[in-house]
Amino acid sequence: MTSTTPAATLADAGAAAPWWTRAVVYQVYPRSFADSDGDGIGDLGGIRGRLDYLAELGVDALWLSPVYPSPQHDNGYDISDYQEIDPVFGSLAEFDLLLAEAHERGIKIVMDLVVNHTSDEHAWFRESRSSLTNPKRDWYWWRKPRGDEGPPNGWGSAFSGPAWTLDEATGEYYLHLFAKQQPDLNWENPEVRQAVYSMMNWWLDRGVDGFRMDVINYIAKQVGLIDGPAPATGGGSPMGAQIHDYLHEMHEAVFAGRTGEHLTVGEMPGVDTDDAVLFTDPARGEVDMIFQFEHVGLDHGANKFDVLPRSLPALKKNLAHWQDGLAETGWNSLYLNNHDQPRLVSRFGNDTSWRYESATLWGLVLHLHRGTPYVYQGEEIGMTNVRFDSIDDYRDLESLNHYREAVDEFDLDPGSVLAGVQTMSRDNARTPMQWDATEQAGFTTGTPWLPVNPNHREISVAADRAAEKSVFRFYQRLIVLRHENPVVALGSFTLLEPEHERLYAFTRTLGEETLLVVANASDEPLDAPLPVDMSGAELVLGNYPDDAVAAAALRPWEARLYRL
């Protein structure tokens, strides 16, 4: 059960806060969500056909991964035209229909904005590389070779290999922090910035409700490391101090003075809590919230495919650090999986014996933190990682590049490298949405662009909705809690038992109301005493069917929410 009658003072506090503090965002990866025309690739028509499902779940906004025209070297994050829809997904007319039908259901649409780089097939880059004197030459980062040493510096691409590629026709290198088909825009050039702002205004005028901005902190480069006297090397952040000026300028040029409820989310690798406070302080006019990566890097060894054992104390401390760091000013996004991360129930839980329990445990834990929760498609039914037997079955550029570099250049054992890919590949999140137990999981009538996870015959929307223990229905309750209880949205956070290897416990407090979360993140019962006075405690929500008494041991992967 959930509380629907908070005290008047708490209701006033919730009403005064920005809408996104009590909102839940659902991320749709369009290629893999629902295919309406049988070509094996998800599309806008497929999303439209599932809007009632999302409305029933209760989410407030949909974040659409890119649907712009793209040669698809990085599954749409290499954009060749910012003001059009890729025909594989539909058309602008179909996008307008999706927008209107989502708005009819009270659901906002947030577009993915990728402006650190474009596709090398974008008209801007084609002009830029056409000659040394083209007016758009300075729209990208071009540099002459550094003597006989080759690239201007030693930066590496996030997708393996160097971050500079030589253009034979002009004899200069261009910068790409990601794939060589994704050249970085030069935000030092005011013409670039104005072109981006004009495009953003075009989408907002069309009715879009905001943007999730891909690696937006990388738009500002440490120019001194590119043009300095010595070549820069290493894997540190390229982010330059100009970033705050750029984001404030963007805010003023695009959002200031607009009516309505919009959302700006900055994906920002490498930032810390001090950075986040500056980026999300409302008085500074930059972005509403950020995506950061510290907590999803805790199990990385030498690289993300070198997987370390999960440490619950480390995860708790990191999430609590961000709760504390943004307690007075700023806002964070809450997530444990998305299109770039493995499935949370496989990574953090037990996706076999305790799949329902561990999926709902992490749902409760995450949604009861302070910040805006993001639900990634399939998370709400407990979808798991896939395990392809061959590297040839993978489509993810990052995974393929890593495998080839590790095996071909460093002579590592192919089996060990494949095991890392199986655990951490982005394709784990990108297998088609599992709607039912039919041949292609109800995703398509054709051949899917990426194979469906074979476990769709057991794990699907249809199976979960019919089950006594439904992850979907549990997520519905979590979303209602955030909508209706200001303590969930705005309460202060206190971590309890930080060193405990199995118990995740914390409180949320606003005014006179305190909520307690206790969760046993393990396969074994936990009979440790609960860390606060439980006299008079009321069980608000739990992931086991019976009402557990306060003194009872926590069962495997059991999570409870109490009102103290």
C-alpha cells in the first residue's frame, strides 16, 4: 500500500518544487522497443502502439534515444541531419503524431541531443573537410601533424584507438573522442553554437519537452592540451572550463523565457559532486540534472570489460556521497541501467533464482533515493543480460572494437575477452523488448536487427502481467509513491550501516515524516537487527507478499519500506 494523504506542509513543499523532482522518466531505445512494419527495427509507430502501456506504468516522460538520420556506426549517436527523422524509424509527420498522442496521455517527450560530435556524413563535416579554406573548416577540430610524431596529442578514443584521424586529402587530423565516423564539433566557434541553439529551438517550437544531452561536458575542450608545447597523453577528461559559459549561453538562447515544463539533462562523464552542484544550481541557469558514471564504474578493472566483483559497501558509499553532495543545491539522475549499461538484475542482483526479488529490491532502493529515477525499457519486467556464444553475434561498436584490439593487438585469450563482452556489452541492454512468448517476443514479425534474448519465453510483459509476483506492478507502486509523497521526492537522505556487506538501509526525512528502507542484497536470509527504533513502524511497501513484522529477518533479496 502507499500513502496518499501527506501532511499539508509536506504537500506544499512538493507543490513548490520543480515538476521533475516528483517525475519518473522512461528511456526508449527505439531500434529495440517495438517494430510496427516488420522490418526488424523498432520505429515510431511501434512506440505509438505502446503508449497506453507506458501510461499504465505511470511514467511522466519518455527519453527517446536518437531517431535522427544516421549511418548507424554508433546506433544513431552519429547524426547526419539534426532536423529530420531517419526513414528506418518513420517520418517527421509520424513523430508529430507520437508527440501529440503522448501529450494526450500526459507524457512528455525528451529528445536525445548529440552535439559533441556529428556523423562524418553530416553536411557540416562534408563541407569542413572539403578544403583548408572552406568557411566551415573551423566548425570541427582540425590540426596539422605534430612534427614527425603524427597526431596533435595522444588522446585515445572511447571506442579504442587514437582520437585523431588523418584526412589524406587535406593533410590534417580531425578530432573524434568517439568513433572516427563521429568528428567533434568545435564549440570555440560561435557559429557552431548558434547553429546548435537554432536547431534546439526548432524542436522545442515543434512541441518537444526537453533534451537529454549526450556527453555534453565534452563540448568544451582543454585547448591547451591540444595546442600545448608537449603532446598530451592519458585517459583524463578533455573537459574545458568553458563548459559553464556554453551551457549558460545555451540556457539563455533556448530555454529562458519559454513557457511550459521543459527538462534539460546533461550526461557528463568524469564529473564529481562539486562539478554537479555548479551544473545544476538553478541560480546559474545551466541544466536541470546530470547523468554521472561513478557508481557504474565501481566494478571496472583495467577497463569496463575487466569485471571486478560487486562491492555493496562501495556502491552504498558512492550513492550516498552523491546524495550528500547535492543535498543542499543541485539534482541528480537515478539509474542502474540504460542503453550503455548491462541489465541491472544481472549486474547487481540474481537473474535466475531470485530474479523478481532482486529486480524489485533494486527498484525500491533506487527510487527511494533523492533524484529523478530513470526506468530503462524492460527494467520494469526484470529483463536480463543476453549471452551470445560468438563475438559475431554482437553489434555494439564498443564491444567489437575492444574484442579485436584485445585479441589481435594484445594477443589476449579470445575466450576470456568474450566473457568480458558477455558481461558488460551494451548489447545486453539493446536486445529487443520482450512483449510476449511468440517467436520474436512480439517485437517484430520480421527478423530482428539484434537477436531476441532466448529467455523471452519465460520473461516478457505478458508473463509478468499474468504473474502473481509482477515487477511491473511493483514499479507502478514506486512511481505512485514519488508522485504522491513529497518525502520520496524531496526528503533528506541518511545512509545506515555503510560497511555492511549485505544490508542496504537508509532513511528519508522531510519535516516530521521519516521513511526507512531496508534491503537484503544477497541470496541468504539476514537476521541482523534493523538499525533504528521500529516501535510503531508501518510497512508501506515490500517485495514479499505478506506483511513482514518489524523484527522478522529479511529473506533473500527482500526489500521493505517503512514509515517510522
